[in-house]
Amino acid sequence: MNRQPFIAIIWIIIQVIIGFNLVFPLILFLFYSIVKTKQDKVNVVQGAAERDYAIIVTAYEQTHTLPAVVKSLLLLNYSNYTIYIVADKCDISKLDFADPRVILLRPEETLASNTRSHFYAINRFIRPHECLTIIDSDNLVEPDYLNQLNIWFDKGFKAVQGIREAKNLDTTFACLDAARDIYYHFYDGKVLFGAGSSATLAGSGMAFTTSLYKECLEHLDITGAGFDKVLQAAIVDRNERIAFTMDAVVYDEKTSRSDQLVSQRSRWINTWFKYFKFGFKILGNGIIRFSLNQVLFGMVLVRPPLFMFLILSVLFTLINLVTGQFLITAIWVLSLFIFVGGFLLALAKSHTDKKIYQSLVNIPKFMFLQVLSLFKIFGSLKNNVATKHYVDTHIDDLNQQK
């Protein structure tokens, strides 16, 4: 039996699958440009009743950034909220929050899990909060954060993802990490939601009705990184949409050191391998139900991490060039240029600092470190649930930079 035709077909299918990821962002943007509504131009409803929020701040081992995030949260232009700090495996002897809106919780046993920390707080709510929002211990928020989330809850959404902007651009790695985030916020947030699907969740700066969050995760025990992947799959599997707003701003620490980058990306890559299977289920359900929300979201979930399909694309281009497949090589080159154009489009359509543009020449080094992360994914299977934080910025410092 001659297997060459079969192998050739498989080879073509693999190339099409990988190559599609290069052009999909621009296709999605063109679709978004046609079908988008005026939903991102909605103004705050004046005089609307304030929802009752629980703001859950999770910390693991490190506490030095907590005073800054609490100060930021206490400056919110909002009155109906309570801050729950879950200090897991932390020394809290030097923490003192006098404001009655701040409740400091120190689990008796190590939880080593984001969702365990969240439910540790939920089970100790001082009252039944209507909504909850997740904030990392290194985050800072804009004063209008909760008001901007309320716009989308008022429109009937049960889940909202805000935008995570860079808290630090102090190194080349931080700038490149910020560029990556801008790309994903634009296509997997603004464009995906505007096209009629759901924004992907980013791990923090997100809010839910408390009932939806409990319904999706209360019966699960998720350890390690990736709870947001499980949560977004559970939400979209119910055919609920996750709204996205660029006006609910959270400042997030970007990776500034190579060892920090490798460790973080190892966990993220492992998370993709662990959870990308959800995409096939959601895509299948979307096709059966004729749900644009689920079809588009499922396609995004099965997409490999950015650096992986880029490296494979370059490799496939070289293979076709060496084997004399010049037409296919030309298609690959064109697709790579389309991707680069789409990447630059995301930066141009966002508020991108000039430092980020200047850092782009170091993308090859950035990708090399992520390749190292790929080889370390098995080490990330341990319950390593937090990135080490090195930047202690206050909201006042950010305001001065603007």
C-alpha cells in the first residue's frame, strides 16, 4: 500500500491548520468591522443603583504589594463594596488595614489554588454580594473600575473582562510582555466580543455575578494555573457571553526578568495543553446550535500559543522552500506578512507606549525564552500558583507618569 498520498494529505492539513492561525486575527477583525455594534460607546448610566461588589484579592507567599493594591481599591469612586484579601501561605503580622471595608483572611492550611482562595472568601462573605471581581495582589485599579463594570451588568451580561494595562515598562521583557497583552486584548477581547462572541478571561480584572461564578466552579477543585480557562469554558458552554470593556482598567505587573518569564510561560503553556480540549467541545456545540458565540470562541481556544504557531509557520516555510514547493512557500510568506500586519494593527489601534515599539526588535530573544519555557512545562505541573512580583508601584506613581 502506497502511503505517500495519505502522508501528503496529512501534511497539507497540518499546514492549513497552523497557517489559518496567521490570518485568522485579520479575518476576525474584518468580520468585526462589518458586524460590530455601538456597544463600546455606551455611557455610564447616571443615578443607577450601585451593585454590591465583593473584591477578592488573592496573595500567595508574598504580601509586599498588598498595601498598594488596597490603597488603590479604597480610592474607588464607589461606595457599595467590600475587599476580601486571602493571604495564602503568607506572613500577615505586618499587615494592618484599619478601614472596615477591608477583611484580611489567612487560611489555616495552605490552599495553593486560586479557586480555593476565591471560595475561601466567598464562604466568609459578610453579606450576599451580587457581584464579585477578581484582583491579583500586584494589580492596581482606576477609580472608575466598578462603575465601568456596572455598564455591562446593566446591559444583562453576567461576566465582564476589563483591560489589564502595563504597570511597568522598565525592561525590554516587560515591554514585549505588554505588546503581547495588547495583541490579545485587542483580538481576544475587543474584536472577539465585538464580533458577537465572548472575550477571553485574563485571570484578573474580571467580574461575574456571584451566582454564575459559584454555578461554574463550586463543584470543581482546580489546582495550579488555569482556573480562568475552566471558568470561561463553563460560561460559554452555557452560551452566556463574556463582555469586554477597555474602560475598566486594571494595571498589571509585566514580567521584567528572564527567569520570571520562563517560569510564568511554563505554567501558561502547560495550561494550554491541559485545557485546549475545551475548545473542540464548545466549537462542536456552536455548530450544532448555530451559535456564533460558541463557534468563534471555540476556534480561539484551540489555537496554540502565539510563539508556537509562529515558530511552526517559519519552519514550514523553510521546509517548503528547501523541497522546492515555491508556490506554497509564497503563500506562507504572504501569511506571515498578514500576521505581522495584524499585530501592528493591534498596537496602532491601542494606547501603545513608544517603549513598546522600540522593544519589538528583541522579539526573537523573547520567543527563544518561551521555547525554553516549552521544555520546562513538566516542571510547572507542581502547584506553583503565583508569579513572583518585583515591582512595587502605587497608583499615585502611575498617575504621575500619565
